[in-house]
Amino acid sequence: MKARDYINSDNNKLLIENIGEKRFNHTIRVVETAEKLAKFYETNIESAKIAAYFHDCGKFLDKSLIWSKAEKYGLDIEDEMRQSPQIIHGFLAAKIIENDYGIEDIDILNSIRYHTTGRTNMSTLEKVIYISDYIEPGRSFEGVEIVRDMIYKNLDMALYTALNQTINNLIVNDIYIAKNSFLARNYYLLEYKR
Ligand SMILES: [Fe+2]
Ligand SMILES: [Fe+2]
């Protein structure tokens, strides 16, 4: 199905209700960024727009809802998710779109699942979604420009730098690091120099 079948006023309304206006505006900027990157890196543009549109649909304005939603959608909460609850929303979002929208495309589902942590050996679509979420024009944190400058030159280097900066922040703030993040960081350290 085409992105227009999902990105429409009915779904916008539902998404705004669940994730709030601010995150919805972020979502739209991720869709626009992902579309450009998908074009440039010649991966499926429709898939990129759909994955970007739903990437944060597992994040709720009422944060406590995440546990009941996880139960409702049959998401297994692994030990690591309890240490690092911020990684749950990607896995939950994939469950929600599979269940509520019948989206079965494994590349779209994985792009959403791993948009917070990254992982080793990501597909082009997975990289596009991870990076678009990180550098969309509304982002203004320290270090974002460094990654923006890399995205059209070396996507793996951009990915590595984003992972590095994210892990650095987790360390500085005394926050648990999901294993996919440091495995991905080491993987892309070697990969971007190829
Ligand atoms: Fe997210
Ligand atoms: Fe996001």
C-alpha cells in the first residue's frame, strides 16, 4: 500500500490524540527527512514514509499507558527493557501497526523496532529511519550538525557518530545502555572506514 493510504487526516487525528501535537510535528519532520534520504540512498520511499510516520506511535502522552498497551498488544517485556524503558516504544509501535494496520513488511517493522537503539547490519531503510529521527530539522542538540554534515557523504559514518553521541549521553547521565546500541556502535566503527 502507498503512504497516502496511512498518512491521512483520520490517522493524523488518532496519532495526535495518542502522542500529542509536539511529537506529531516531530513525526511529520521525520517523514519529510526520511523521504529525502530514501530518495538519495535509493531505498523504497513509500516504506520510508510509512515507517517514519509510525515510528513513535508507541509513545503515549500518558507515559504510564506503555505497560498496559504492551500487554494489550502481546509485547514481551524483556529484562533489558525494564532497565531501559525508552527502548520499548519502538517494539510496541511495530506491534501496533502490525495489529491495527496489517503492516507486515519486515523492513518497515524492523526500522521502527530499532529506531531507538540501532543494531548491527542495518538495512538502508533502518539507517534512514534512525538518522532521520536523529537529525530532523527540529533537533538542535549539541553535535547534531556534525551528523547532518555527514549524511549525504557517508551514511555509515553518520550512523556511527550518532550512536557514539547517544551512548556518550547515556554514560554522562548514568543511564543503562541497551546492548544493541553498543554492538551497533562497534559494528559501524569498523564499517564506516571500509
Ligand atoms: Fe522514538
Ligand atoms: Fe522520534
